[in-house]
Amino acid sequence: MLSSAWSRRLNVVMRHRAVVGICVGCLLGCGKTASDEPPAPSADPHDGLARFELTLIEELEHGFGLGAETLMLRAEGPWLMSDWAGADGAYVEGTFLYGLVKDNVLEWHDFFEQSGSLLHDMGSASGLALSRDARCRSCFFITDAADAAVKNYLNGEVYQGKLAIDGADLQGIAVAGSGSIFVADAEKRRIFRVSADLGAVEAVATLPDEVGGQVPTGLAFDDQDRLHVCFRDSERIAMFMVGD
């Protein structure tokens, strides 16, 4: 058995070691706060994108019923469809020429005939937009929901390349007068702005509260560059002014 003197010395040494351990622990970790910890990675890869504004101008009832997947704007009014996933057209010499897409099929309606072609490297076409760029009147931009990408085709047949937009349910697509491409993400109720050359996703806008909760499917720009959006679960078309 230890003598009382040795017991007292041992107790002093153990207390000294405990104090030293506490001090070292404080030096290593006591100064840390929650704010010092690195932020948890975002589940959305697009959280860091720049934002642009969508200002609601008005909502119009279209009477088509629920289930509208795409729309085109003609002189006589909007043309909505549920049996095709994407559509776009333009007036040429007074005649409305247009294309339709679904799955891996493109159907083109020209002056005198209707033609069809298979889209190579296409999983499930969900939207169609014709280029407004005079340098590439034959460029077709098509969203591929299965591949989460925007794809470019020349003359509707020759695959040119794609821009992947991961983590998005890509649906409608439209080209603005500036050449920028706008794409609907149905799942997260938002719109992406993509560069005209498909080089990058430039910015994103969440649909305003006035139409919040509705699922955007079809997009189209009118001749005043106002963005029209139809919804799968609503009998309305929303018209927006697109800001910077």
C-alpha cells in the first residue's frame, strides 16, 4: 500500500495531467463554432447559378383541359397539345410551318407535305424549339427528359451536340429574340436560361408565387418577347416579362 505522502504526490500529478489535457483540448477544438464548419454540400447542383426575374403579366384560361404538354403561338391564338411532348413553328411567306416531337420522333409539317424522321442520340424528347438565329435557321433545340439535356440537331436530323442539365426534369423549351434558350424544369417549377450556343446554363428563375405549385410543361415566346407558359395541371397560360 502507498504511503499517505506518495498518495498525495500521485493525486497532484494526476490533477496536473488532467488540467493539461483540458487545456490542449481547448486549444484544438474549444474555439470552433458551428459557423467554422464547412457547409454541407447542396443537393441541387444549380443553387449557385445567377438569378433572373420572371414578372407575371397575366394569366389566361385556355379551355383545353388538363394535361397540356406543349403550346405554339399562332395568329389565331395558342395551340395546345397533349399527345405530343414538344412543338414549335414559325410563319414563312404567310404559312405556318411547324414541328412536333415525342419519344425519338420528329414530325415536320411543311408547305405541301408532312415528313418524319428518327432522332439519333435521343432518349425521350420532351420539348422543341426552332432557332431564331439567321445563321442557323435549320437548327432545332430539343430537350431530352431521359438524358436531362438540351440537344441540337441540324435540319432536325443531324445530331450536333448537347448541354447536360443534371438534376432537372426538362420539359418545354423556347428561344428568345436574343437567341438565349429557356428551358422548363417541371419538378422544381423553375426556368433555366441557357446560352445560344449551348455552352452553359447562365441563370435560373423560380416561377412567381402567383403560379407557384403548377407544373410548367410548354414554353413559347411571342413577337414582343414575352414568355408564355402552359401547365400540365392547370387550364391556364401564364404570360411573363423576362428580366435580367
